Amino acid sequence: MRIEFTGDCTVAEAAELKARLLGALAGGEAVEASFAGVARADMSFFELVRAAQADFARRGLPLRLLPDLPPHLCRAAAWTGLAELCPAR
């Protein structure tokens, strides 16, 4: 299964984003997440991604986070410990 995050990924969209991730987790299969379409993101988004990593790991399910986050968001991602979302330089 593939999840593509697009547009705003902020606290205003957190409930919807969480529901998408929980739905994918409930599916019980490997998930690949792309961040290339994210226009804006705040700390709530990155914390949600970190929580998803932990939840998938607890269930023994692969969650592949693609390193395709737009460059203007990489500093925030790195600050939350998610530098792997950023393309290699």
C-alpha cells in the first residue's frame, strides 16, 4: 500500500492524517509513504509520522518512509529526528 501526503500537513489536518495512517496499519500490510507533495507541515505532522513508525514496528509491519520531503521542510524534519525523510544531498 502507498500513502501520498500532499498539501498542508498541519495540526488542522492531524485527525485526517492520523486516520489514514491508522487505516493503513489496520490493513496489516507493508506501507510506503511519500512526502513529495507536502506544501506545509508543522511539528504535529512529524510527531504523527514518528508515532506511526513506532506503531508499525510494534506490529512487525514495514513502514517505508521515502526520502522525498520538499527541501523547505527538511530542517523541521531533522529537528524532530526524521532527517531520513529528506533527499540525500
